[in-house]
Amino acid sequence: MLRYLAARVFWSLSRWKLATGPKPDRPTVLIGAPHTSNWDFVLMLAISWRLRLELHWLGKQSLFTGWRGPVMRALGGIPVDRANPSRVVDDVVRRVRSGETFGLVITPDGTRRAHTHWKSGFYRVARETGMPVTLGFVDRTTMTTGLGPTFELTGDVAKDMDRIRSFYADKAGHRPERRVEPRLREEGGSG
């Protein structure tokens, strides 16, 4: 209840507007894009707390050291050991099978630095767990953020990414100059 009230205060005072579709009613891989600023984290929390959506997010293991560990875990963080990334998928599958409803936030454009492609981890996790994807967004040009559609991936990478690109075509992120076009290396030269 406290998180919900904090989110209501945030949205009433913020210049940002929450423009969201319905919250997912089953576990989903929630794409956080364009991920261009650390402010995206604050907006993600405000969205999830307002919608009363339990979120988990993946973070590099170093974020969970020392005093930050308990804080990051309390905010839904799951540390990723890059030497053993399959553990994350196993953990997500266990949570899905337990009946827990949550969003697993993955930022496919990575580290907010200029890249030429999205990372494909969100796609692999969704396909391996059978979870749909929900398209979360930040758009500074309209000062809106929220959740877009939720849908099942087909396994046709180019077709799925065309649908994702279409949604994000007019979304600029918090820092538009850092935006990365939604394209996976696995697509090759298509799209």
C-alpha cells in the first residue's frame, strides 16, 4: 500500500505522464526501452507501484555487493552472474511454475551507451520460459511512459522484431541521442 501511495504522489507531481495499457495478468518479459538513462529505473518503479505489478529486473552482480545488495533485492533485483547466466532462466522458470504473476524487466539495448543492436536475452528468456513479452516504454518527446501491448513471440525473429520496431518507432527514450534501433544480430540484414 505504501508503494502504491508513493507512486500516486509521484505521478501527481511529475512532469511525466503515465500512458499505459492494462497490466499483464500472467508472468511476462517486460522490455524496458529505449533504456537511455538511469532515470528509467525510477520511472519503472513508479509504473509498477502504480499498477501494483510485481517486477523483477536483471542487474550485473556488482550492483548487489555490500549495502546495496539488500536494497536492490527489495526493489526486485536479480543478480546476474555472467559466468553462469542459465541460472537466471532456471530461476524464472521456477517462479512461473509456482504461479507467481510478475514482470521480468530486461533492457535489451544494454548499457545506455551507443550500440548498433539490441541484446537478444529478452527473446531467449521469453521463448525458453513460454512467457509473452510486454513492451514498456519511455518517450521524452511526449513526456509519457508506461506499458504497451503484451504478446506471444512466434519464433520468427524478423517478424517479431518488426512488430517490436513498429511499436518503438516513435519512442525516443529519456535521452534520445542514446536510442538504439530495435534490431537483433540474429536478424542478419533483414528489416
